[in-house]
Amino acid sequence: MNPVHYTRDNLADKLRLHGINPTHQRIEIAYALFSRQSHLSADQVMAIVNEKHSETSKATVYNTLNLFREKNLIREVIADPSKVFYDPNTEPHYHIYNVETGELTDIDASKVHISGLPELPGGVVCEGMDVIVRVRSAGVVGR
């Protein structure tokens, strides 16, 4: 599969396909995420968007990221209570989180085998499952 080359124009189309009005700031936030195809925090997204013109507020970035998540354009990955990443890859996959470096990387879903789930309460269905493997250097004692 060839990776998509994201431009601001095709990202505006992508936003429309997800029912999102493509404002200038939303396009710039989408471009920060999708052009890099990496896991970014809200602060990283804001820094990238505001590199040239400091015009996008923290509230706008958070509100836009939440809108993108609600519209299934991105995934929110909570690596630990203080580390939230936004992932433009919405295909089934899992993550490795390096607790020392703060780096989050993808694990192909086919590389993880889960043999079953506990019985779910009545009236609910499984919407998805997140697996985060937390790693650190072998010689470092846990926190």
C-alpha cells in the first residue's frame, strides 16, 4: 500500500468527508498530524501550527483535536495519565511506549494475539481495544 501524500487541499477534502468544516486552523492542525504520520501531543501540534504565525490558541487546538477524535479522523492514545497522543492512523494497531524517551511507536495488529475477552456486561458490545506495551532500558529500575 502506497502512503498518501497529504496536502492542505486533500486534507480539506478529508475533513469534509468526515463532516468537518475545513477552516484554515483545522486544515493546519490536520496538516501537522497527517503530513508527519506520527504521534503528537496537543502541545506539539500547537507548536507546529504556530511555527510561522502565532494565531492558533491552545483551546482551538484541543477543541479541534477532540472534534477530529469524535469524527473518527484520529485516535487518542493515553500512554500514561500525563501523556496523551493523537494518532492519525485509525487502522487497527497497537503501541509501544518508551517511558524514558516518551516515544510512541506502532505495533502491527497482526503481531499481537489476544486469546479472549472477559464476558461483557449485558447490553454492551466491544467497540475496540487498546494495547500499550510500556518499555524502558533493561538496566533502569522502575519508577
